[in-house]
Amino acid sequence: MRGTPTTTRGPARGPEWRTRADYTGGVYGSMLAASVVIGVGTLGSLPRVELVALLLLTGAVFWLAHVHAQLFGARLAQGAVGRRAVLQVCREEWPILEAAVPPAAVVAISALLPLDMPGTLWLALSVAVAGQVGWSMAAAARAGASRRQMAVSASVNLLLGLLIIIFKIVLKE
């Protein structure tokens, strides 16, 4: 669209920003959350609280890292970076942090379920992988992908999620 401001990920957000939202960060954030779950070593006396904190804090750090990279990697080369650009990049990268919330929520409520910590970890990992597939489908749909392309995207992300699960089985079991 001629005359439409652009970002490093496409046209700037206007009233129709939801229809053009880029959710690929959610795929990345879900993979990150799954990696945190399989990478958890020994947790202390409050393992669920520690895992929730680890998931959310890791998501926040990676979100901030992506915001920084977008602002100072691509945008600084285009000129001064103002408050509006900072807020826009924060919104664009938000799915990275948002993707950590469902696995963290599952861990938080798992104490109410008849699950021990290994069961909680498997549930959180399953939710993260499901999120990864869901985010990939949302990203593909927002990009205007065909049903076949969406199925391919979901399949590839499911395969990546299954690789993470295989890593957990090989490394931790």
C-alpha cells in the first residue's frame, strides 16, 4: 500500500491491525516455553511457583530482547526511534511473552489437580506444544494462507514440538 508507514514486519498498525497481526512470535514463544519446561532441572521447595516464575520471566526476557533487537537492529538504521515506535514494537513482539502464559497457568493450577510434578511438567509441555501449533495456524491465517498451507504450517510445528518432547524423553527419563 503506497504511502502506508511500514514496520520491520510490514505495514504499521491502524484500525485493522488485528487482521494483519504477526503471530510468529507466539510460535517462537511457545517453543521457548516448551524448552524451559524440558530444561527444568531441580526445583526447590516450591517447584510450581518456581516453574511459573521461570516460564514468565524467561518469556519476558526474550520479549525484551526481541524488542531491543527490533528497535536497535532495524529501526535505528532508519532514523530516530521515538516513543510511538517503541510502543509499536512492544506490541508486535508481545506474542513471545503471551505464549508463556498458558503453560504457566497450567502449572499454577496443577496443584488443584491430581498431578505430581512430573505429570505437571508433561501437561505444561503439552500445552506449550499445542500453543505452538495454534500460534502457527493463527500466523498462517493472518498471512492469508490457504487451508493446505495452514495444515503444512501446523504439521511442521507439531513435528518441531514432538522433537522437543523427544528431547525431554531422551534427556530426562
